[in-house]
Amino acid sequence: MSHNAKIRKHVLVSGGEIENVTGFSVAVFPPGEIAHEHSHSDMAEVFFIQSGTGTISVDGQPVSLRPGQCVTVEPQERHELSNTGSTDMVVLYFGIRV
């Protein structure tokens, strides 16, 4: 995630490789790291928690994250992800252009 240099991102599918998909990536959040609040006007995002624990706030409403959980964020929704656990939080995510 480009929102925080301490969060390691590995792009699996680049934007443009699949029509309407803005990218498919895995991000590793060390304990305590945050992808600060932001929104997208032109895409929805889907986040799948592979391991670790954390929180996602969507329009100010916090949701606890645990392995196996999937969260969708719609265009214009402000969202912020944070690792609240003591181990890395690994997040698979992709965007869909609307």
C-alpha cells in the first residue's frame, strides 16, 4: 500500500492486465502500522485478511479484522486499515473500477 512505506506491498496483477481490475496485491502490515484514511472516487476495493488481526474503519465505523474475513469498500467510502495485533497482518486486496 502506497499509503505507508512500512507496509510491504507485492503486486500480483497490475492494473490494466484485466479489464476493470485496478490491481491485485498482497500487503504485509507490521504490528502497529496503518494505511491512513483515504477514499477512491472511481473504484471499489475488496480486502481479504489472510493472517493477523486488525481494524478497518469505513466512514468512521470500525470493524475488527481476523483471518478469513473479507470486507468490501464502495467508491467514495473513506477507509483506514490498521494492524492492532502483535504479529504481521497479511491482506490480499483488489480494486474494481466502476
